[in-house]
Amino acid sequence: MLQRTQKYLKTIRIFIVSLSLFSGFSYFTFGTPPPDFTIAPVDIRFSTENPVEGESVTITVFVSNKGGEARDDIEVRFFEGTPDEWGLQIEKGDVIIGLGSGQKNKAEVKWRAKAGSKDIYVVVDPDNAIAEADETNNQGYRTITSRALTLPKPSQSEIKAAIQKGLNWLRTQQGELYVLCPDGHENPAFLAKSLGRCMICGKPLTEQQVLKKDNPETKGGWNPVIGPGATALALMTFLHAGVPESDQTVADGIDYLLHHAPVPNWEEWNDSYDFAAGILALQATGNKEKYLEKVTYATERLLKMQIRGGWGYGAFPDMAHMQYVIFALYAAQKWGIQIPEEVFKQVADWVKSMQREDGGWSYGGLDVGSPWAASSYGSMTATALMVLKICGVPTTDPQFQKGLEWLKRHYTITSNPGAYDWHYYYLLALQRAMTIPPEQPLIGERNWYEEAAAYLLSQQRPDGSWEAGAQEAAIMATPFAILFLTKAVP
């Protein structure tokens, strides 16, 4: 009898193990109680309790296990607002690696404060991947109240002065800049700042002087050793700010772009980002007679790269590539270059198919997040609306309206809603989406340009640059800010 009982229990356990392999759920052995994860409001903590709008806040939650041991990774997600009512997921969440019986461990994310009171929800094991004794106590929330950032409306003269100050700083960044470590090793300046240490010997670089190489091959570029992208972005910035093509800084930049980039022959380029950036820089000169042939060639190469309706890395499109490529095709059209209607139709179909249930968009497909967000976020949603406009989708289209409602619901100019990074990239995407005809001066009742311009002027550094964290170094953030302020469109 005992042997039959043991055999019967063994059979049940094998069945449960087999079921777990197919369902993705964890299992527990008979005699071992399942885990029970719990959260109470007191377990949710903020690094600052009364932040100013836009301030960085670390949100920490302490998860308790009142049941048996959990050996699997435990996913923890954070939301701004109720998860079941399109609450905005904060970053990609965090993971607790196992949790013993009676133990407590923490998970945390970074969040940029929004004005007013916000309910911050935390959900443990949101997909019920781990079988628990009680599945109803995995969620908790706390309210945080942030002070509104009140800024004066800037005058046109103040905006122009900020643009000029930013351009002056950008001029100082042209050429091949490097830093010497204490042992004499050369480090590209952009890497020295981000790493803080010598890439060869590891010694600190914090107090080292930035030097410039006297190299005719790289003197016209920005971050010239890594490709044409930063140079094209800087050129767009100068030209849309009204600096003429004859200006020496601009002339040197165009010479680098056409003749001295790491791969100087455009026929050997293979990156859609490079072609798009090149089109945008040359078209911004307004010199159609001189650069039409080069822009036409780059446009034709881009059209041949379209796959599955769009552009991206490898075989799958992504919204970040759309930001540049579709904007570049829009610029090419302004010079009379014909873009087949089918190209824009395929793009619009792909973008519409990628819209999430909450109305927003993410970096890639519906099941693909990004390194910065797990679901919809501001920069990609604004990009999608820009793309739909360029593709001829009317602003009355239900999906366009649903995306616009997402921007209204999560409106802010002090952060990239749904993501911690790429703030100025978001502002630029927002400006393009709202400025491309038909122009939309308001989001809801908010004047997005006036509010964001006031914010940008308040954030400009004494040397004229802007910077928004590790992802947006000054060499990118400064052009993004100036392009926003100039309302740059082809």
C-alpha cells in the first residue's frame, strides 16, 4: 500500500513538472508550501518625498515572502497610475533573484517626478509566473506629491540668445577631440566623459584637459572617428538656426561629410541612419542645385533598404529608425524627389499595426520593448504621430487621435513619459510631430512649445550646452535642444 501511494505521488509530481514546462509556471513539491509575496504601502519608499517636477526619484519597494522558498527570479513592475487602467509603466521594472521563506528583499527603479499627486503602484510577479499561496496580495501603492516647476514665459530675444549661446558651444566641439590620461594614453573626448577612466589603463580622467588634433581629415567633423551621424546632426542645427552654408564651421562640416567621413564614399555606406542624416544635413542648406544629386542617391538607397514596411537593424523595423528615415524622405520630397505612394502606405500600415492598446507606441513590435521602457513611451509615441502625418494619415484618423490622447494623458515637458532617458530626443520628436502640417500648437490646452522652451532655457548650462544624463551627452542633447527651439522642419 505504501509503495503504491509513493508511486502515485511521484506520478502527480511528474505531471506537475511536465505541466510547468509547457505553461511556463513554476511548481512546488508536495510537502513544501508555495511562496506568498506581499507588499504593504509602508514597503514603498521614495528617495525624496516632495520632489520638484522633473526631479529624479528612486522608488524602492521591499517585497516580503510569507510562504515557502521561491528559487525563481521574481519580476517586479512599477506603474504611474493604476495598472489596470492604462497606468504608465516606469522603466522596465526590476527583478529579485529568489526569496527565501520569511525573507524580504528590495527592487527599485528611477522615475522623474510629475507635477501634482501621483499614485505609484508596485506589482510583484505580475504575470503570475510563480504559483503562490495567495495571488491577491501582490500589489500595493503609495501617493507622491510633486511641486510644479513654475517658469516664466521666455521672450523671443531670450530664445534667440539661448540658441546663439548653444551654437557657440557647438563650434568648440568640432574636430577630433581627445583627452590624455596621466600615462599619456589618448582617449576620444566623448568616451573620456562617459567612462571617466582611461580606456587603456583605467586611470581616472576627471581633471584632464580636452585637446584637439590638428588633422585635416577630421577637422570638420563632430565625433568624427565614429561616423557621420553627429556631424550631420550638428550641421542641421547650424543651418536651421540660420547660419549660412558659407560659414567656415558649416563649410568644414559639409566637406567632412562629403569627403572625409570614416567611409568617405557614400556608395560604400550601408547604414540607413547615415543616409537619412546625410539627406537632412544637405537639404537644410537649401542649395538644391549643388546637392540634389547626392540627396537623390541617398534617397534611392534608403528606399531599397525598406523591409517589412520600415527600417531598422537587420530584418525588423523599429520606431527610432522611422524618426530619421521618414523625416529624411519628407525632406527629399521638398526637393521634388519622388517617393512612391506604396512606400508611405507600407510605413503607415506598419506603424498602425504597432500601436498598443493604451494608444501609445514603443521602440519595436507589440511584444518588443526597448532598453529604456517595457511598453509605450513618449518619444516613440510622438515619433509615430510624426510618421503618420508624413505618410498622409489625417489627424482625424481614429488611431492618430488615440495616440494624441496618449500624449495628452501623459503630457509633460520635464521628462520622457514612460522612460527615464532620452528626454531631449522626446522633446524634438514632439516638436516635429506637432509642427509638421497641419500644425498643432496645443496638446489639450497646453502650449507645448512655450512650456518646453521655458524649460530648456532653465536647463542650459553656463557654457551654452545642454545635457540630459548618460544617454544624451551634450554633443547630442545640445543639437536636440536647438532644433526644438528653432522649430526645425524641412
